[in-house]
Amino acid sequence: MTSQEMLLLDTALETMAEVYERKLTESLLALYHRLLGHVPLADILAACDTWLLSNSPFFPKPGQLLDLACSAPPPAADLLEARAEQAWQNLRSQARDYYNRWALEDPLTKEVWRTMGGGYITIHGFGRWEASEEQWKHREFVRLYCELASQQPDLPALPKPPALRLLPPHAEEA
């Protein structure tokens, strides 16, 4: 990595540290530089995004980011589960916008939500359920989504959520 890329890596790690309420020292940043410096910056940033979306309660160790940055594509079952997780997150983010008209673009998400007894009224329950109830709904949504998706030979692509940005827009242009 170039020195400018190392600065961008620092910014990404510092942003992640804020999320995890962790202080990054100079010696810790130097360790991340030494262990990750040979990996393309884009791969490390993608690994950071993946880690943040994994809901891990811990700040990643350099080896964990390296594994994510250099990992092979996951098996088909993992891809379905990842797709189901993305659909759940899309559903949650749309449900938070109470005043806008609710319209799901993914037909499979609509079908799973209907199968679970969802509709206009229950969509606004997001954020109001007990934690255990939301966990159950989440697990059931993922299970049903994977089950229905495995029965469809050609799944259309999910609408993409806005990209997670670890760096301010002007930092990527530098």
C-alpha cells in the first residue's frame, strides 16, 4: 500500500473504532499496517464493511480482516443466507421510514413477509417489538427466505441498499 492508502486505511480503522467504542493507539495502527499492508486497500475496505454488517460485538483483529479480504466466495447455502440477511436489513430500513409509502421491490421479500402474516400495519412494528420477538421474527424470516429462495432456480438480484461508507466522500477521491 502507498502512504496515501495507509492514511485511508487509518481513517477506516478509526471509524470502525468509533463504532466499537475502542481507542486505537499508534502501536496498534502500526500492527494493522504491518499485517495488512500487502493486501489491496479495496479488499481491506470491503472486509471492514463485511465485518461491520456481521453484527459482531468485537473490533476485528488483523487476522480476521485478512481472512475476510482474502476469502473465497462462500458456498451456495451461505450465499442464500447472506441474501436473506440483506433482504431483512432492507425490510428493516424501509420499515423505519414510517411516513413514506411502503413498497417492497423484492418479490421474494414480499412473499416471505406475507407468509409471516405481515402487512402495512405490522411493518411499523419494527423497533416496537420486544428484543426476543424481533430476534424470532428475524430468524424465521431468514429461514423462510432461504427455503423459498432454494425453490426458485433464477433469483432476480436484490435491490441494493446504499453502500456503507467508512470514508468521507472526498477522501476516496484523493
